[in-house]
Amino acid sequence: MGVSNKNAQDNIQPKGNKKDFKKPLQVLHISKKDTQEIHNEQTNSQEEIKKENISIKPQIFKDASVKEIEGSNENTKAFDNSQKDLKRPLNFSEQIIDFQVERTVDEFDFDESAFLEALNANEPIGATGETISGKVIAIESDGLYVDIGGKAPGYMPKKECGLGVITNFKEKFSIGLEMEVLVIKEQNADGMVTVSARALILRQSWEKVSSSAKNGELIDVLINGFNRGGLTCDVDGLRGFIPRSQLEDGQDYQSFVGKTLKVAFLDVNPETRKLVLSEKKASLVSKFTSLELGQLIEGEVLAVKPYGFFIDLGGASGLLHQSSLTNGSIRSLREIFREGEIIKALISEIDLEKGRIGLNTALLENSAGELIIDKQKVMQEATERALKTKALFDKKEQNK
């Protein structure tokens, strides 16, 4: 590179007024050795600057949180290093070790029977719908407590103590009184169940009327009210209903309130609490009391149906089904009997619950189809032929 001399202009000297001329600049020649020295000086100066920058590097101040983190890292490293010193866990599959457990009998051991007895002692008493015998142990203003043998007594609200309104509550239920109750609500967290004497009475009443209806029994009821459809009455604590259509005289039915009527059971359903009674059916069933299986009766043909004949028995009607008509083959029921005709038949069924009487003429035949061939002869000899079949009905009655 070239280097100019700043004093070069000072060395130019004009000569008079003659032609002006400029003296050529002098060139400073620098040798390779001088260039190397200049380069070394520049390099040394840069290294000195770097050293000064390093010497003045700012000092870093660490606060307490940073020191705490660094300390925890050091503890972690120390823990990792300590894990290296732990022994390898035992592998029990590589070793066969016999463990012997010694059992000793102490006062806490008991046999199987004692164990079952303990379970039974702690078994909850009183499932919903269960009947339990108990004893009154306490009387409160809103109910009473009954000892039923559980870990807690049963509670009976006042309204569940009986039917209707109980006025002399404390007089009727004394301490120590034994009674049967029905569980209506299972035990709570304290082991106490809710019991009811009223629900038990109603259950027993439904069982009683169901049995009476099945046997075709008649009962006397006191009419205590009426509505647009009929009359109401009480049957062993249950509400009974007599429709107007089931009364012998349903015109002035309100006048029956306060009177007693003899009725039969028409519909008994404990699940729906439906209890329907009938005065007409009671009159019909009353006539059935004089009838028995195998008895020969005489009646008028009231109606001819596709399945048989309805026969008037003097206030009651019996069904002569086509299957009980003859042992022969028939084309039409009207070729045997017609409406208004007087016939004789045997009583083969008496259903007091449904108020139905079943009749039979096939048993009066001496041969299959005789009723079709010679009906008049069968009817004339019906009394003697009925005596022969009486033994069959007696045997059937004994097998019930």
C-alpha cells in the first residue's frame, strides 16, 4: 500500500515567474519487513483490547432462590450417586424358601356353629311385608315402640296403630302388650324398622274376603253411603262397592243407606284394592244352596247360542254346553232342542264364585247319539238313568 507524506507540499519551491511546474510526489517505499511489523502491531493491539474486555466482564450476583435450586440439584446428584451403592433386589423365584406359619389357639377362636350363630344374631330383622310378633315397650304422643327382637325396636306411627280414629290411644296400648305387626318400611341407619298393625289387619281382611268369594259365601253389609254409580259399605275394614245394576231394585237406591243387604262377591282384587259386591248374585247363589252335583233338574230353554243352550232353573240359569250335549255327532244345535222347550239335564258343575251352573245330557244316553235318534225316550227315562250316574258324581266329589 502507498503512504503519502503530509509535508510533501512544503517541499515544492516555485522558481520566479517562469513556467510553473509541479515537482512529482515522492513515493515512500515500504519494505516487506516494515509491513510485517505494522501487522504485528495491529494484532497486538487487538489482543490487548480483548484482554481488557475480559477483565471488565460484569460480576453475576445470585439471589436466594437461585442458590436454593442449585442446592437441590446438588442433592439430587448426591441421591443418584447413592443409588448406585444399593444392592440388587432379591429375586425370590431364584430361591426356594420354606415359610412355616404356626397357628395357636387363643380365646378369640370359635367353631363353625358359633360363627353361624353370631351371623344370625347380627342379621337384620324385618323385611318389608314380613309379619312379626312384638311387645310394646314405649308409648309416645305420635306413636309407640315395639320390641321385635332386633338391635333396635320397631316404630309404629299413631295412624298405623289400627283402623279408623283411635281416641283412647294410651288405654288401648299399654306397656308389655303383645301384638302382631307388619313391616312396612325396612330398617334405617340406626337399625329401626317401621311397623303397622293397620296394614296387617287390612291384609288379613283381603285374605278373608278372597277365601269367602272363592267359596261363594254370602255376607250381610251395612250401607254407609252412595254415589252416582251405586252404594258403598264396609267389609272387615275394606271399602266395598255395590253398582246400581247389581241391586234388585236400583231405582231409589239412596234409600238403602243405613240398611243391611245380603250380597255376594262379584270382583275381589287385593292388588288394585277393588271390592265389588252384588245383591242379584246373592239371590242367585241362594238358589244354588239347594242344588248338588248329579242332581236331575227340569228347565226351559231360554236361548240357543253357537256354543250351547241357556236353561232357566227358576230364577237361575244353567249352561248346557255343546260338548256335554251328546256323545254323537251333530250338524246343528237346533236339531236337538229349540227355544221354549222343556228339557231334563244333570247338574255337572256348580261354581259359586262365578255364579255358574253347568248341565249335561250326554250322561243320560245309553248309546252314543241316542239323544239325536230318540230324544223323547231319553227324556222319559231320565229319572232312572240319573240314578245310575249318581255314583260317578259322588266319586268326583270325594276326590276333590
